[in-house]
Amino acid sequence: MLPFVPKKDGEGIFWPLVDQAREVLNRALEARKLLPVAFMLMLGFLVLMAWDGYSSTRELLNAQAYVQHTHQVLHDMDGLEDALQDAREAWLHYVLTPEKQDRVNFSAAEKRIDRQLQKLSEQDPDHQQNIAHMGALIDDELQHLQAQVNNPHPNKIWHGGLSDQKHEAVRESIQSFKDGEERLLAERNVAAQQRSRGITRSVSIRISVFSAFMAVLFLLVMRDSKKLRVAEKSALEVQNRLEGSLSQLKSESENSRLLNELQADFQICVTALEAYKVAASYLQRLVPESSGIVFAIDASQDAMHAQAMWPGVDGASLYQVFSREDCCAVRGGRLHAQLGPHKALDCRHFAGETPSFYVCFPLSALGETLGVLHLSAKPETFTESRLTTIQQIGEYAALRLANLNLKEKLQHQSLRDPLTGLYNRRFLDTRLEQELVRASRNNSGIGLIMADIDGFKLFNDQFGHDAGDLVLKEVSGLLRRSMRAEDIVCRYGGEEFLAVVPESSLESVCERAEQMRAAVAKLQLDYAGNRLRKITASFGVSYSLDGGVAAAQLLRYADEALYEAKGGGCDCVRLSSSTPKPPASEPEQEPDKSRAQVRSIAGRP
């Protein structure tokens, strides 16, 4: 017989059914003729339970599908933001350095934006109007960006009034859409939790009632009860997974925001050191409870030097300078992670004991190694997402550093003479005007020394142009070493050189010219096993007391003085006759050696 189930007043609608089932089963046991009826009743109850369980499971699956759909919509919105950011960066880079690839990248980003909007429209037909409005704002901003291609102030493209309004309108539209989806996600999550609790209560009641009917079919009851418990456990697991997904979404959203800020900060870096410091700052924020150092490779491409660091818990002690061969990440050109027992290969750039948990990532771009990132932390810090974040920061940093190096090389090529390494005439024209303005403002003297190698054509005729190039390079190096750090030495053209000597007196300029002449005269060079003939140079000096002479006039004075030196037999220094004489108030009874030298250079008694 079934166990007795006591009846209490007002305990639900199942008690009349319990009494009826008990009566039917007692009669069946007594008469043994009602057993098929009892079996059919139990089978019907099983069918009802199975149907109810199927319906509940389907509702839970539907709720899960709604939540997954909302997650997908939010993910697509992140993809839309990434595509929009790529379009902005590609166009800005195109404005700064007009490259066809940037326009290709911009067009690809526009297509991605269109695909993301189309995908959102298909997945969320109830918000067609909002999506269309968002698309219109994005198109308006991109068209505004394209209209800025000839903007003479590229730095105002992002910070102009109209640009800020359009950018803010797009951001608010996207954020509003995402806020609505997140509210919908929270509502659906609450509904799923409520449905889960309702199923739990329903299951408990059904199990209690069904156990009274299943005394004869105990195994069947236990099997169904097990199925219900599994369903309940699955519902709770789904709930936990939903909560974990929401937490992960928030974390990824924060990481995405910081990465966007990182890219923006990288874009405004003008030196490599700034880029290294930005990378260190964001690594400290995105990988908490860690310590690390950002290294840069030196000009010899052989040694790494520490540029920026941040302290942390359990930080490893590293050398501030080490060979590139000491880092496994640099040697392998990929991420090197030590996250457990020591591998066969460990980095050798630790000043103390090698830590058990560390990560190194090479900063490489365009086939060139620019530096390396190193982080040390506890083992639980280096999750898969954190390792991905480290790689992203390293890739962003390497790309920006490569751009800065390329910009520096281009600037060097535009301002330097490729043969001698001296400044070229374009740089001279700009810098001379600046130095004259400064001399006028500070009421200080400025001198020009124009030099020309004597008989230079004979070197080319007798030994070839390679020998002539050797003479030019050696003389230019000697002239550069003979000047102060603040002086400017340029290749004026052919075998002519020009030195700008700011913040100086006439005596010091003339003395400097004479020293250079003597140094050139002592220069001895060998080429192809043959000693070259004696090298001499002629020098012309012009001077302005307060920068009041125009640049072209001062250059003409120096050229005239050089012409006089050439006419005077070469290998000498001549002062321009247009140079003003010293003030009459200066004592002249016993002129010093420098004053006598000035008179000698000028050819005066």
C-alpha cells in the first residue's frame, strides 16, 4: 500500500487528488481488478508531468535564447564601435600621412559598419527606427571626416566644435541603444530567475505528491525524480552561467574602454619615450597586482634598455640593460609565458632568482624589433583574457613606435644631407631666420663661417668621385667636431659648408674659423692605398652684432669674404669688409691676441 499522507486544511489543490488516488489504489489492491486502471492513472500522471517538464524546459530554453540574443546584439554593437573607431583612425592617419592603404582601411571599415548595421536590423527588427537613426548619425560623422582631408590643422579634426558634436551624437546614440539592450538583458535575467524558482517550487510539490502514487512503481518514481533534480540543477547552472556572462561582459566592456583610451593616448605621443610610458601605465591598470618594465632596443639593435616601469607585488628583479639574446620572447618573436614549472628555456635578464610566473612580449613591427614588455605577477593573474590584453597592448605600442621611428627617419632625411650627415640648405634657410630673430631679441652677436675645399675638382679628376666623397665626409666630420653643440653646421652645396655661430663675439667666430682652417690643413687621408694630396680650405666670415642684418645679406657677406680668401691664395680666413667695426669706446692701446687675429683675418693693419 501507499504510505499514509496526512491531510491538512488549506494545503493546496493536490490533496483531493491524493485522497482519490489512495482510494483507487486501495480498491485495486483489494480486488486486484483495478490495477490496470491504477496503472493508466499513473501513466496519465507521468504524461502530465513529462509534458509540464517539457514546457518548463522549453520556457527556460526560450529565456536563455532571449538572453543569448541580447548578448549577441551587445556584441554586434561592440563590433560597430570597433569598426567606427577603425574608420576614424584610418582617416586621421590618411590626413596626417596620405597613404593609399589608409583609404583602403577606411573603406573596409565603412563596409564593416554597414554590415554591422544590417546585422543589427536583422537581429532586432523591433528597433529599426533607432538603428536607422544611428546609421544616419554615423554616416554624417564619416562624411564630415572625409570633408576634413584638406584641413590645414589636422589636430583639430577630432577637437573642432562640429566634430565634437557629431562624435558625441554618435556616442550617445550607441550608448543609448546599448543601455536599452542591457536593461532588457537584466529584465530577462530576472524573469529567468523567477521562472527557475517557480519550477523549483512546482517540482518539490510534484515530487511530494507523486511519491504517494509510486509505492508500487518505486523505481519509476526514483528515475523521474532524478530527472527533475537534474533539470533543477541545470536551471541553476544556467542561472549561474548567465550571471557569470553578465560579469564577464562588464569586465570586457571596461577593458575595451581602456584599450580605446590607450589607442587615443598612443596617437598623441610624439616621442618614443612617451609611448613607452603610456604602455606601462595602461598595463598597470589592465593587469592589476603586477609589476613590469618596458624596454627599448638601442641604436645598435643589440641591447635592451629600461624605459618605463611600475612596481607591484612579488615583482622580479631585472637588469636595466641586457642583450637581446637574453630574452626568449625577442629570440622567438612571440609571447613567452612562464606560468608553471620552469621550461627548458628561461629568460636570462633577471638580476636575481628567475621567477616562476612571468610574461615577456616582443614589440615588433614591420619586421623590426623595437623593444620588449615584461610582467611578473601571481599565477592567477595571467588568465587567457589578460594574456590577450598584453598582446594587444604590445601590438598597439609596436605599431605606434614604428610610426614614430618612420616619422623621425623621414624628418631626418628631409633635413640632413645624405652623404655628410650635416644639415641641408632647406634647414639652414629656416634656422638662420630663427637665430637672427633670437639674436635681435637678446641683443647678441651671430656669425657665419662659409668654407670651401680648395681644388676639390682635382680629387675627383685624379682619384675618382669616391675619393671626393671621402674628402667631403672627413672634412664635414671635422667641421662638426670643431663646433659647439649649439652651433649649426650645414652643407651649403657641392664642396661648400656653412656654420652658424649664435650667441658669440666677433673674436670667437674668427678664432673658430682659424681653428677649423688649421685642422683641415693637418688632415691626411688615404684612398685605395694611396695618400691623397694635401687638403686645404678657404673660409669667409660675416658677423652681425644684434641680428639686424637680413639672412640673405649676411650670407652674401660671407660669400664675398670667401671669394676674397680664394683670391688671396686659398687656405686662409677672410672677414667680410661689411662687418661693423668694434665700438670706439673699447680700449685699443694694447689689443689682445684675439683682436690682432681679427685684424689679420680681415687683412687690416
